[in-house]
Amino acid sequence: MTLAITGAALLVLGLAAAFAGLLPWPALGALADRVVPILAFVAAITVVTELLNASGLFDWIAQRFRRWGRGRAWALWVLVAVLSLAATVFLSLDTTAVLLTPIVVILARRCGLAPLPFALTAVWLANTGSLLLPVSNLTNLLALSALGDAQPGAFAARMALPAVWCALVPAAAVVLLFRKDLRERYVARPATNPAPALAADPPGEAPGDPVGPAADTTLLRIAGAVLALLLPALVSGLPVWIPALAAATVLVVAFGLLRRSALAWSLVPWQLILFASGLFMVMEALQGLGAGQLAAGLLGSGGGPLDLVRVSAAGAVAANAVNNLPAYLALEHAAGSPARLAALLVGVNAGPLVTPWASLATLIWHEQLRRLGVRISWWGYAAAGLVLVPLMVVPAALLTALP
């Protein structure tokens, strides 16, 4: 509700700026041409991921992970890390925060393992793993137009080395910080019956497999087929909202025929869309009030290695100060060249690991942990982030300079 209220206030401010002439109507039209397809993708992919979860697909994967881990915590953690990274890369960081956080926490608990290493892996990789593809982060989709509507392959080629580095650093940090927990063993095949997937079991309990009541086999198969077709379509070069909307349509029809009770207007992320719409308008209006000149002063204008580090550092600091989306919007025009824009993405995508409000995914993740009764220390989270962010951002910024 807070996000919706904030979004409504921003939207009112944006409309007021338009009527006052601070945001010219032609500029507003150009902004709509740019962001409406992005918001359509966000809405469609959210519906897709929610219905994939309702089909039992993610729970089915988690159940297999428990068995494939063969009783070794480190092996289970590797599988969780791979799933978190894959979900982030192909379905966006918010998908990882919304859907995988409760699954991996409950998976750890039902295996009798500490949930914190798995929860931190999910949120760190949700943020830092969102560099590889345009669909991985809303900031990447915004950057596509500034990059001349680059194809997913070209975008991935530019961001591949920074993306790999920014995924390895937090993964290594989890291994180092929780090496004792990852040496634990668990029972790979429990004898008890499955329990509901998203009920928060008390810490330390280890009931059945992490899947809920027997999933509808037909829906599960449809969901698996939709996901298998969607992933390559998202990197095919088509505008990403087209395959996302097609996948959402297929799943809505399937659920309408087989399980109508799962369909609700709440599947559409209205609050996020309202917030993003208002934020886009306000940030565009601020460009005419001197925000562009301020951003240019912060980022400089050079294209050398140190200049790219400066751009990334400014993006990371701004993201932790206000949130990564407004930070990107404020600094985008001052970035300029593709290499500098890539460096900015490094800062605003991989940098938000210090403050809880630095990314929407982190806020969602924390709310999920609160519901599941998992406590974290924000001081400890911030301290770890202050160490990790420079270790990631500085080398990754330098890697953006490579051809």
C-alpha cells in the first residue's frame, strides 16, 4: 500500500509538472513511447511468474533440489545459487525476491539447515546477477533505448564479464561467511508426507518435501512448457513484452479452464506500475530543472578506466541513497557512451547491497523474511555490503571498458 500511495503522489506531481509546462507534452509522449512497453513487460512477466508458482513448478524444482543435494548442505546451496541466478537473469530480480525467497527458506528449514545462507544468496544474487540480459532488471530495459535498442545478444556480450564477476563475489562471500553451515548434512528423502509449501515452519523443524498438496499435473506440464518456450523467446530479439504477454495469456487461459480460483487482479503488480509511472514522469521533469547538470558534474565526461569507475561508484552511492531506479533515471543522460552506460548499470544493479531501500527486490525480500520469521541484522547486512560493493563494482567497471 505504501508503494501505491507513493506512486500516486509521484503521478500527481508528474501530471502537475506537465500542466505547468515543466514537462512538455511532446516530451511526455516520447517518454510514454519508451516506458509503456517496459511496463507491459513488467506486468506480464509478473503474472507469468505468479502463475508458474501457483502451478507448483517452483516447488517441484525445490523438491528435486533436495534430492539432488544428496544430503550435503553445500550441494543444496549450489543448486539454490544456480536457480536464484537463473531466475534473476531470465525472469528479473523481483521474481527471485518474491517467489524464490520463501521457497529457499522453507527448503532449508525442512532440511534442518540454517536459512540465512540461502536467504542471503537469493537477495545478493537477485541484485548482482541482474546485469546479463535486458529482462534481468528494469534499469537494463531502460538502458536499451539509450544503447540504440541493442539486441539481447549484443547487450549480453557487453555485460557478460561484469555480470560473471558480480555473481562470483557474493557467492564466494556466502561460502566464506557460512562455511560451517554449508558443511552440515541433511536427510535427502524424508519419509513424511509433503506439507504446504509456503507455510512458515518454525526454525529447526524438518517436515516433508518443500512442495504443497499434489499439484495439478496438467497445469504443471503446461507451466513447464511455457517456461521452456519463454526463456529462448526473451533473448530472441523480439520486443520482450511480446513473448511475456503471450506466455501470460496462455497461462491465464489454462488456469481459467482448470483452476479459476487462482486468477485474481492482484496478480498484476498495480502498485509497482503506478510507482514506476509516477517516478518516470517526475524524473523526466527534473531533467529540465537542473538535475541533468548536477548528474553531469557527478559523473564527469571521460571514457578512461578511472572515469568508468567514477560512473559506477556514483551509481552505487546514488542507488543506496535513494533507490536504484531513480538513481539510474537521474544519471542516465549524463552517462553518454555505451561503455559509460554499462558502467552506470554496474553501479545501480550490483551496488544496492548496503541500505534496505536500495532496491525494490531487497525490500520485497525483507518482507518475505519477516513473514517467515527469519531475523536479520541490517547493521550486519550493511557492513557486508560495504565490503562487497567495492570488490564487485570497481573490477566490474573496469571490465566494461574491454571490447
